[in-house]
Amino acid sequence: MSEQKLKVLIVSQYFWPENMRVNDLVEGLVQRGHEVTVLTGWPNYPEGRVFEDYRRSPKQYTEYRGAKIVRVPFIPRGKRSITLMLNYVSFFLSGSVLGSWKLRGREFDAIFVYAVSPIMSAIPALMIGKLKKVPVFIWVLDLWPETLNAVGVLSSARLLALVGKGVSWIYNRADYLLLQSTAFSASVKQYCTRAMPPERLVYFPSWAEDGFSKLPAEGSPLIERDLQMFTILFAGNLGDAQDFPAILDVAEALRGELAIRWVIVGDGRMSEWLEQQVIDRGLDNVFLLGRHPLEAMPPLFTTADALLVSLKTNEVFEKTIPGKVQAYLASGKPILGMIDGEASRVIEEAGAGLACSSSDRAGFARIVSQMAQMTSSQRQAMGASGKRYYENHFSKEKLFSNLVSLFRQATCRNGKSC
């Protein structure tokens, strides 16, 4: 099979300058010599409003690392459930209608959907794939409709069933479903009412962005390294699912017992609540650094003694591996997990840190205390074990090569020269 250049369309509601793993995929495909176009919306995640820099100069955001960007308008996420749902609906409508029109006359070999919530973001890809007779790959990163119920966006059984029918419609029209976790398989299959050949249901986990595999020796200007303190770093979305009430309870409980500081980096729907709680409780051991670009993260990791991942107790979350887990493993830092299911399994199987059940405050306080009292060499050994596990299971080079091979197989199956 020859190594001809592929023309790939990436469909993602979220894209640069938003910090998303799909950015890395786009860059990686371009570096491998492929022609990449991205269909996306206005950058507004996670703040919920369109980025000011984009408003001032949208023309500066029409190309990324050699990939062409096609943007369509939509309703920003906002901070309420109703605006979030309008955001979801407006993107798939705008992407389907305006996106198809803006991409008229362009040819593609494969269409790849970065399918974090909402799953409806796959609809424009399916429509364009149908029009252009191109295979569509959907990377399933969230389970719908289960996730809607899990995060409290939707609770009506009737509405959830209706969304489930929409999910079934989407899955049944995809050529390949790529699953970020092996635990997704049963949930996804129940919505595939037409036979999906086994080779088209593929395990495709996340990877760490460049920069995490080799942390800089110097720390971050955002917060100084403190050798007298055990520093725990949380980096990512500050949402309800991350269970910050439990994290702050433990931070408050251990404040007088051990020299621990908690550094929280990111933004999201819980940001204002966190700021107020830190003030109200007088938590001088909790530092909220706000949102920072991806390139600021590796230096921040350098300042940390341990990296924190947490998700509330939920059947859906148990099947999910948060994307930060791969970055944490790649960094060679030990991991503290207050999380169930697949993520907990990976942490323990990798020997990369300590984990307890979701929302288990007593268990979390115990493993935090345990790791804080370890020697530096013990923690380094955990981090090194996690890094080895990452290289064996989540290497970006291996994953990207596998994906391109799938694209080529589909191109051949679609009757094109290969």
C-alpha cells in the first residue's frame, strides 16, 4: 500500500485556541504530510463566552500549524444549562448547513470527528460524508445520553430516551467508531442497531500532548517551587463532575496536620464557587491560578510533587479515562486519584500512584497523607513506573500511525486508489 498524501477533514466543536487534544492530532497529521482541514466553531470553552482575541481579529485564527480552519457561528456555552443545550444544537445546525456550504467543492479521503460532548457535533460530519461519499470516523470520548444524566444536564427518562434515539441514528451512520476506553464497548454497541463489523469498532485511547514527556528543569513563574511543602496540582476543567467540594473538604481537614498546598489550574463552571469557598473557609493552602495556555502546563507540573485527578461516583464516569491521566503518566509525576473504574485501574496497574473511590473523603485524606509522607525516591519510582506504562500503552507515535492506517484501509474500501 503506497503512502500517498491523505486529505482529512476534522470536525470538532472545540479547537485552537481552545486547549484540546484534537489540536495535537491536527498538527501530527500535518507533520506526517497529510492535508488537513478543520470544521469548528467560535472559541468559547471553558469560559462560556467567545474569546476576546478572536472577536478582535478572527482572521488570525484561520490556520493552525499548516491546517486550514473553517469556522461556523453558534451560540456560546454561557454558564447555564439552557445556554449549554442551545450551544450544542446551534453548532450541529450551523455546521451541517453553513459547514457543508463552506466546504463545497473540496474533496476528502476521510472525515474524523472529535466527539467529546456533544455527540450531535458528529451530525455535520455525517452529512458532509454522505454528500462527498467519504468514510466517517467518530472518536467517542463521552457516552451519550448517559453523560447528560450523569452531569445533571438532563434527567427526564423520556428526553434521555429521545437523545438515545439520536445517538443510535449517529452511530448507525458512522463507518468507524473509535472508543477512548475499552469499557465503552458495551454502552456503544447497545445503540448500534445495524451490524457493526468488529474491525470497525476500534479501541483508540488518548495520548499526552507534546511537552509533558520531558518536563523542564525550571519551574513555573506562576508559582514558586517550595521544598518545605508537599504540592498537589490539579489541572483541567473546573466542573461539577470533578467533585471540588470533596477536594476542599480534605484540603481543609489536613491543613493543620501536614505541610500540603493545593494548586488548582483551569477554569469552568465551578470557578466562582471555588473562589468564594477558598475565601469563606480561609484556605490559605489552596491556590487558584486560573486558566493558562497548554504550554504553561509542563513548567507547572515541574513544581508539583503529585498530580490530582478526580471524578464523582457515576457509572458513566467509571468507564471514562480523563484525558489528563495520559498527560500525568507521561510527565513521570506520581498520581493521586479520587476516581473509580478505568482511570483507577490504569493508575494502579501502572504503579503510577495511589487511588481511592470517588467522593471518598476519608480514603482521599488517607492516600494524600500517605504520599505526602513518602520519600522523594519513593514518589519518583511511582512516577517512573507511570511513564513506562504510558510509553507502552499511549504513545502518540503508535496511536497516530494506527489511525492513519485505518484511514488508508477505509480509502481502499471506498474504492479509491491505494
